[in-house]
Amino acid sequence: MKKIDILQAPFVKEMMNTTANLYRLGWDERNGGNISYLLKEEEVRPFLELDQVIREIPMIFDASKLAGCYFIVTGSGKYFKNVADEPSENLGIVRVAEDGCSLDLLWGLENFAVPTSELPSHFMSHIARLEVDPENRIVMHNHASHLLAMSFTHELEEKAFTRTLWQMCTECLVVFPEGVSIIPWMVPGTNEIGEATAAKMKETRLVLWPQHGIYGAGRDMDEVFGLIETAEKAAQVYTYVCAQGGVRQTISDADLWRLADAFGILPREGYLEPRS
């Protein structure tokens, strides 16, 4: 059966559109940021011959828990602004080998490009999130500007940081009731930062990398983009509030409980004062 042009694949179009949006927002300057998208074999098969491996790519992480899984990923050193014009140079579709120590390249990453250097961190987060939510498919990292700035000025304690975001914008509690996790500053591209992020991903879908950026995870591209977008908007409001002289009034815990009841959600235990 003749294969359909891979550029018509919905998941390729999603990657092209999302990377363009992230660059437009200024969250992925130069080659900053990366995305990995877990694909189902039946999604990939109409577009590619799955037994035709272009080359093998070694990894520094044992991803055997993801053996046989397919991903479309952004490339190392690649600029998000170029993805839409040259997708095959800036994106790649890979399959995790059975031993978990290498990848089969099935499409893209032309001119001997390789996946993002953060791929071990992504894979560790995928493994962690799949244990919590079997429908998880996306891991996204970017340098959302106001969240990054907030990591310099706000106390880096998860409860305090989360509460501030919840209080800045009514939608925040509804969008991420589990809160935001925070890891210490660490060197990117290492297994150590991946392990720290994955441990937090078992509790939340958002993990802040102080003085660096944010990691988000979810079931589809819209969920993850919207998750980060909502937290970033709250951080932006926080920046404005601080510039205007600080908080004079905010959303009370009693009102946050009312909000939680209205939307049928459960805030992270211990993050709000008990109901009066």
C-alpha cells in the first residue's frame, strides 16, 4: 500500500504548529526548548515503512521501559523558528530499541542530526507520567519568560509558589490543582536532572527548573501547551502586581475552596487552609 506523505500526518502538523507558536511567544529562543510526543504504531504506519531504519542513534539512558515505543521529537541544536520550513531537518521520528540503549531513526533528523539532548529527561518523565496516567503522550520543555523571572524573585518552595500562581488567576486552580513542583538548579542534559524531574512528575504535570524554564506533561498537545500557558499567564500577572507595588487583595482560600467545589476538583492536600 502506498504510504501517505509524512508531512500530512496530524502529529507532524501539531509539532510544526506548536514549535512555531512557542517561538512566537518568545519561550524558545535560539535552540532553547524541546518536545517529545509518544505515538501509537497505528498512527505512524500509514506514513512510514516501519522496517526501514535510516540509522541507529545511541543514548546515555536505559529506556527499556519504553522499548518498541514511537516518538516524534525535536532535534538537538535546532531552532523552533525553522521547524515549519524544514521539518525533516529539525524533527525526527524514532523507535526505542528493545535493549533501550539506542533509537531507530525512521524519519527526519537529516544531515546526521540527533534528538534533543534533553531526551533522557523526557523519557524519564514519560515513564513517570505513564505510571500515573496511561494516556500521557506529551512532554514539553520551554523557557516561559515570566515563570523563569519568577524563579529569581519568589521563594522556591512548592506550596508557596503554587499558592501564588493560584491566587493570581482564577483559572489556575482549575487547570493545575495538583500544583507546581520545583527542583534545584542542575546542569541540563544529564541523567541527574532527568531523574529529579521524573520524581516530581509522579506528583505534578508541571516542574519548574529554576533560572532555566518549565517542564510540562499531558495527554495531548493542547493540554500541555495550555497548562504551561496558564501558569505563565499567572506568573506574568505576578510580575505586573509586583511592579505596581505588591498585592492589596487576592483570591482567598475560602474562595478557592468554592472554586474547587464548583469545578469538582481537589486541590493539592495541605496547600489551602482547612475549610472554615
